[in-house]
Amino acid sequence: MPPVVRFAPSPTGFLHIGGVHTALFNWLFAHHEDGEFRLRIENTDTSREVAETVEQIQESLLWLGLDWDREVTFQLDRMEHCRKEAERLVAEGTAYEDEGAIRMRMPDEGVTAWDDLIRGRIEYPNEKLEDVVVVRADGRPTYNFASPVEDRLDSITHVLRGEDHISNTPKQIRILEALGAPPPEYGHLANILGEDGKKLSKRHGAISVEEFRRDGYLPGALVNFLALLGWSYDDKTTIMSRDELIERFTLERVGASPATFDYAKLDWLNGVYLRALSPEEYADTLLAYLREQGFEWDEGLVRAAAVLVQDKIAKLGDFPDFAGFLFGDVEVDVALLDGSASVLAEAEQELESLEPYTAETIEAGLRGLADRLELKPRAAFVPIRVAVTGSKVSPGLFESLELLGREKSVERIRNAKAAAA
């Protein structure tokens, strides 16, 4: 029978990249096995439910291409069913009332065991299992009860989740047994760590899908990167399309050791994906990103600049800092212009007289200027670049000067010359 899996986030904040990692492995497994991937929102705690967060979770998954089968389900809609199941257990004697709450009786001897899909055989001593509260005194079912009840309702066959849920699994197995339902197969994914060996958190950098999207990562690159955290196809293949990941993904190659989130590797991988786009696709993608982030820059100029930056930036979010000088005023650090007033004066005159004003004529003119001043090209070009772009690092100088136009280029050089004098 094809597997049925689920991703069940709690709507208490933006979707964490660790949660996305879990969702991705469930999604890949389901698609590889021609099964179903379902989305469940575990909103048992109504005081923390935020409608905006529920929407954000769904938007983030869809942006990454992790679509789900059937309608999204909400735990809140199944609370009454959970309460009735708890009352049935009380009537059968496997649960009891305790100060208004309902507790499930747990065995005191032996072990509760399962063959974990990732970690192998796990045995949990029953003497460590307390009688679990399944319904609180206020009538709300607990996570450890609602989750397995819903797994039963949804005919979930495999539960792939983070290793922090290992201690919940024996409780949920016992609850399902009391309900007369066979437990699903469980697999517990290793944590994702920062480079300091601690669990990935805000101190390491971006951690929510929203942040990675805002920083300008491509969804395909992020999915490719996350798939390689704790899983590998072989010891050399890194770049894989979505279809290739689906075809190659198996639980047998998922490791039990924590994976390290390497931001530098993600930047490199995202750069590979960006450079693989055709110039037109890249410009379209860049424009869409800038619009999404609120930049209403001239489309023609963005497209012209896109050609200059495609091979130079690792993520779309680098574009405003790298090429923003084309779209607004710049601030120049005078310290970077020390001793360059004469170079800037020569550059001002050279650019004013060029005809036509193109990258080719600009390059010829400025190289001639360097020769006349008996300077190496780099020594001559750096102050010009700083004056025009505000930085020592920018797209190609000659192409940048052409895109900026003669009037603005000369004006900026003139202002920088005055500041450097």
C-alpha cells in the first residue's frame, strides 16, 4: 500500500527551516513511493493560534514547491472527536479522571519498542512512562493524544519527524494500542546544527523560510541544499533537480547523525542555480524578487544591470547593495579617495568628451588616461569606481558608467573630486 505521511507544524511563529527540512523529507518519501503527503495544522493551543502564521506556513511550503494532497486539516476541528475517544477509554478502564483531567494508564514493566526507520531498534523502559494526560481539565486534548488520534483518522502509515519527538513515541504507541489502532512506522530525523555544533537558531543567521526568501535564495536551490542535510545520493553528487531528488530519495540513505547548516555552501549552491538561468530568466527572476521586496526600480535598467551581475552575486538579495548605485544617490567614503583628486579630474574631462558614450569607448578612454598618468589600470580605476558606485566592489566599471549615463557619472566624479581635494 502506498505510504501516507503528514507534516504537522504548530502555528506559533514563522516556519523554521528545521520544520521545512522535516516537511521536505516527508514530501520526497511520499512522492518517491507514489504515496500521499498531507498537511495538518496542530493548533490545539488556541491562545497561540495566529491566522497570519497559518497562512504563512502554507505560503512558505508552496513557494518551495512542497504541495500537499487533500484539504489541510486543523486539530482544532477535531477536538470533540478526541474528547469522545478519551471518554471511551475511561469507560473501558484504560484511562481515568484525575482532578478534572483525563489520564491514560501506562504499563509499569517491560519496554515499548519500535523499529525506527532511521535509527533502528529503539526500546523505551515502561517504568519511565508516566500516566499521560490526554485531556486537560479545561477540556482541551493534549498534543500526545490528539496527534496519534489524528494519525489514525488520516490513516497515516509513516511518521517522519524530528529526533526531539523520540520520547513522545512510546506514549503515542500505547495510546494507539488502547484505541485499537495499529501504530504507523516511525522515523526520527536528526537535528540540524549551526557550525558551532549547537541546534540551529537565530544566532546562526536566517532560520525561517520568510528570511531566506527575503534574502533572495531560489526555492529550487534551498530545496536542493536541505535535501543534502542528512541524506545523500552518493559521495559526489550535489546538484539535483526536484525530479532527480524524488527519483533518488530513499530512507535507507538518511543518516542518524546531526547535519550542519553551512550558509557558505548554500550561497555557493544558490549562485550555481542563478548562473544556470538564461539571461532572460535571470532578469525576470530578479525583477520579480525586487518587486516583491518593494523596489520599484526602472525595469529596463534592472534588465540591463542583470547581465552585469548574474555571474557575480550569490543571491538576489545582494543586488540592491551591489548595483543600487544605478538607481539612487551614493555616499562616498572620502578616506577611499585619498590622493586621487588629480585622477578624478582627468576622468571628469575624459568622460565629458567621449563620443559615443558606450562601454567600449569608456574603456578605451580610461585605459588611455591610466597610460598618460603612468598608473596601473587598477590604481587609476579604483577611485573612479568609488566615486561613481560608492564602493570598491561593483559590476564592470565601464558597463556601469554607460548604464549610469554621462551626466550622472560626471556629476559624481566631480563631487568626489571636490571631496578629495
